[in-house]
Amino acid sequence: QVQLVESGGGLVQAGGPLRLSCAASRSIFSINAMSWFRQAPGKQRELVATITSGGSVNYADYVKGRFTISKDNAKNTVYLQMNSLKPEDTAVYYCNTNGPLREYWGQGTQVTVSS
């Protein structure tokens, strides 16, 4: 079983930066792709960014140029650096990975961007 724990969320003014972290309970990042999702109230959960085991990255169009996903395999931690935040970025952000039998999700961390 893999436990994922997000941290780093909070209240930030529009235009400001915030860095989210996702810590895994065991070493998996060298073989598993990791993703960040987000979900705003009343909306579907949506994919924000993905980083593969080899380090390739992909982003949703609405965060390209503003967000950066990265990881530290030795620390079992994946990061999401968010810059130039907008009120529409307000959501609960979740860390995710796919195992052989099921997906694993963190508990989520709230990001609130004020205008």
C-alpha cells in the first residue's frame, strides 16, 4: 500500500506563488508516474500536471507557463510550484499515482487565491 500526503496549501493573493509537496510512504517515484489533480466546488476533478518515472512532464493548457511539476526520488517527494496564481486556481489539490491494481490518492490540500 502507498500513502500519499500533500502539504503546502493555503491562502495566497492573486499573482503570488505557492509550492505544494506530496510525500510518499515508500520509494515509488523511480518507477511510477506522478500527477497533480485539482477539484473546485461543484466541478469535476481535473488533471493539472504529470511527471513520468523518467522525468518527462506534461501540463494542462490552463497552467502552462505558470506551474512546474518536479520530483526528488531520494526524498520520495513530488512538487508543484505554482506561480502567477489566479482566483480560478482555487481548488483542493490532490497527488495521484497508479498502482498495479488501483489508483492512490492523497487527502488533498486546499489552495485559495484571493483577488
